[in-house]
Amino acid sequence: MDGGRVGLGSGGEILAGFARDILDTLDALVLVRDPEGRIVEVNRAAERLAGMRRDEMLGRLAWELVEPPASWERSAQDFRTIVRAAAFPVAHEADVATAGGETVTVRWSSAAITDGAGNVRFLVSTGVEVTELRRATRAQREQLRFLQTLIDTIPNPIFYKGVDGRYLGCNRAFAEMMGLPREAIVGRSVYETSPPELAARYEAADAELFRSGGVQTYESRVQFADGSVHDVIFFKATWSDTAGQMQGLVGVVLDITARKRAEHALAGAHAELEARVRARTAELEALKEKAEAADRAKGEFLNIASHELRTPLTALRVTLQRARRELQRGEPIDSASLVRMERYANRLVRLVGDLVEASRLERGLLVVEPARCDLRELIVAAVEDARSLAPGRRIDLDLPAAPLAVDLDADRIAQVLANLIDNAVKYAPPESPVEMTAWTDAGEAVVCVSDRGPGIPATSQERLFTRFYRLPSAMHQPGLGLGLNISREIVQRHGGSLIYETREGGGSRFVVRLPLAPAAR
Ligand code: ADP
């Protein structure tokens, strides 16, 4: 026992004063036991923990000092197993009841002191209290579990990576998004978990973030594991240890597909609404223009109508006055005056007739009463009337030999024919002939009135049939611009058509088609 050496077999003091003094300065517990487990030496730290003096502890079984009786037997067995196995050094942890009544965890490390024959004589154990360490470790583990539960509960995919770009962890939503179990993500790089082109994008974005530090936000389109493509925003940030060393990055994925879709739908609805408003505004604008045009037309019409009516009326009155004066003077009335008066009266009758028809048309009162008729007779009558109104004018007539049986309203169709011949006579030069031809074609009677006048420019041809439309070149002739409009309406009411054609060699050609009566087809 001299010189601080451990003496063997002394049974009494086994440490010299100096050696024990050194051991007493240690915070670690020191416990020397014989192979039976009886304490042969302890240091001061052990005394403090047990709350006993050394002399009270010597010779006692260690577990009986600090453990509840229930565990003595098991501790004794464990001790014997260790000694018998003689596999040293050996470490183990044990809970120890302190003098203060609390339980602390001690991490023991034991070595054996053997005799020359290799038998264990003493077991030297040093113990370090690790209660705090264990508690901290447990708390840390719990904290980690809590955090994992927390991020697993968040519906947004979340991931975190080390500076080497490998995933350190993720939440459930992220694993679902990737379609991989967490174990197949953690420790892997983007190239092992995402399609190559996406991986390259992610890697570039990560590298940029690691370079610049801080936070990074960007929108992307991502294909989820189920094949669906989503619009997402990545929110990423680097994180550092307490020494400020960058350790990796954390990322949160925000799925904005629904929002995008809603935005898109909203933009669509907005555009549609705008388009509708534009269309409606244009409609209103057009209506307004129409109303203004109608107003203008009404004004012009009144102007024209009064002028058109006044001209033949004035002429009629002048001729009448002259005739009256001639009669008063006992002179015979010049027959030419009578013809003129008749012409003026006819013109008035036509003008008023047009006005009456237009007004009927407007009020929906134009009635067509068809009866079987030979259209040739109406044509002949119309030509005769025209010839008598324009004596000297050449009006050629070419009719088929067979009757043209048509169900028609004779007065109305006569009005159409008269209007067409009248126009040809009016607008073509006086010396030029007017032709009227009729034939049958594909179940229809076709009547054609042609002249060799100026014709009608292509741009005006459709407008001819609108009310009040007159070519500027027609203004020197009497007219209200109603005849063709009424004529087309009448023909259409008969199930037929009235069109304009340019005549070869110049001039106009108006073509009337009327369905032949069923038996005549
Ligand atoms: P109105 O003859 O009373 O003016 P219409 O409706 O019969 O009215 O004709 C409309 C316009 O069509 C005429 O003003 C004229 O400009 C043009 N028109 C009609 N027939 C002919 C024709 N045979 N040749 C040239 N222009 C014609």
C-alpha cells in the first residue's frame, strides 16, 4: 500500500494517503470492490453522492447502499457476471439514488485488478454522472419528434438539404409529392429523386441560393408523383449553425394550381365581360347611328317626297290653268296638254302608290292574295302601259308560246313589272331600247327586264333594294327610292326572288323568278 500503489490482499487500507488525496479531488466517482462486490475503497465524490462517510461504506455491497432492495439480487448477479467474464474494461449505466433522495444516472467504467494467476482481486470502477446529458438527449429526441410531427402536419411539402445538396429530411407531404418513402429521399441528391431536367433546375437554384445566402422564392411547374402537373412557388432559405457556418437549406413548396386556375378563369371571365361590354357598346353605338341615320333618312325622305310630289302637282296645275284659260277664251284644249296632264297624274298616282305600299309594308299590312294566272298577260299589259306612257320608246317583248301559269296576286306583280320597266325607261337613255323577256327554268317562271343604261356600280347593287336608296346619278329623275324595296318584298312573299345582274355590253338587268303553279311544272 506504499507509495500510492494498490496493495493486494491487505484487506485494510488499500490506498495510501496521497493517492487517495488525488482521487478525492476528482469529480468522478471512484469505487473499488472485491470480487464479491464489497466496497474496499471509495473517493470523496462517491461519499458525497451516497451521503455516507467512507468508513460507513467500506465492506458494504455497493447496490445495497444506493439501490432499492428489489433490484439488489439482479445487480449482484450482473456484478458476478462481469467479474466472471473478466472482459475488461466494461462500461454500463445505472440509476443511483442519492443522499438527497433523487435518482441520478451514472455511467460506470470498470477495470479489473488481477493477481499473478489472472484471478480478479479488485474491480476498480469510475463513474460519471450523466443525468443531465441523458435528460438533454431525451429532450432533444422529443424535440425532434415534436418538430417532425409538426412539419408532417403541415400540408405543404417541406424539405431540407445539406450544403452537399443531399436531402437531410422532409415532411410527409413532400414524400407524397415525390411519390417516394422518406428513406428513399433522405441522403439522396435531386438527381436520384427527380427527373433529370427538373433536377438540373433544382440544383442550379440551390447553387444560386448557397452563393447568395438568405432567402429565395420562385415559381415553377412541377409534375407530382401521380402525374399531375402543378404550379408551385418554392420558398427557400439557407440555415447556419451557431458559429454562422452555412449548413444547408430549407424549402417549402406552395401549391398555387387552384389559385392560378382561379386567376385564369377570372381573367377569362374578365376578358369575356369586357368583350361583351365592347360588343354591347358597339351595338348601342350602331343602334344610335341607325337611329340617327333613320332620323336623317326621314328628314331626307320628307324633303324628297314633298319635292317629288310637288313637281308633278305644280306641272299639273300649270297645265290645268292653261287649259282653263284656253277654254275661257273659247279655244280648244290642246290634246298634247291632256296627255301631259295624264302623265303628271300617273306620276302622282305612282308616287302615292309607292308611299302607301311602303307604309303598309312597314306596318306589316302588305297582304298578297294569290290566284292562278298566266303571267304572260300581266307582262303584255305592263309593256302596253309603258309604251303608252312613253310613246316612241322602243320596248321589246319576247314571251314563250305556252302560258306561264303562276299563283300570284295580279295587282301586286303588275306593280313589280311596272316598276322595273319604269326604271329601265327612266334611267337608260331615251333612244335606247328596253327588253322584256320571259321563259321557264327549273320549275320557275323567269322574267327579265334589261336596258342599255349606265348600269349600277357593284358596290351599290345590294343597297338598291333598301328603302330610300337612290344612286346620286339618279337624282335628275323623279323617284322616292322605294320601288325596288317594295318589289323585292312582293316577289319574296310569292316564294320568288328579285335580283340585279349586270348586263353584258353595259346596262342593267333585273331578274324576277316566281314558282310555277304546281300543275304547270
Ligand atoms: P326610284 O326609281 O323611285 O328612285 P327604285 O327603288 O325603283 O326607286 O330604284 C332605286 C334606285 O336604283 C334608283 O334611284 C336608281 O338609282 C337605281 N336604279 C333602279 N333601276 C335602275 C336601272 N334600270 N338603271 C340604273 N339605275 C337603276
